[in-house]
Amino acid sequence: MVIEVLETPLLDREDEAGSTYFREPLDLVLGLIWDDGPSRGELVTFHYDSRRFQSWTEEV
């Protein structure tokens, strides 16, 4: 689920300039609920570049 869309993106801290994620602007915070292991049921968040996603709507 989308938790937040950041107005000012964070820059990925990847040190390797050859990485595809080098200095990628992370402007989307997504949340997941772990479904396995000792952390089951916990909400965790990850930062992503919103350009890697597209909107999806279900047509009825």
C-alpha cells in the first residue's frame, strides 16, 4: 500500500556508480505487512522511485 508520496525525494545511498539504483530519487513510500516468520503481522516500509510503477485500476 502507498504510505506517502514525498514532495522532496531522498537520493539512494548506493555507493557504486555502476548500479542501476545509483542516486535514484526515492519519492514513494510503500508499506507491506510481513506474512511469515517472527515478524509476522508487522508493517514495514520501503522507499522507491515512483517512476518504476504505474497506476492500476480494476475495471468492473
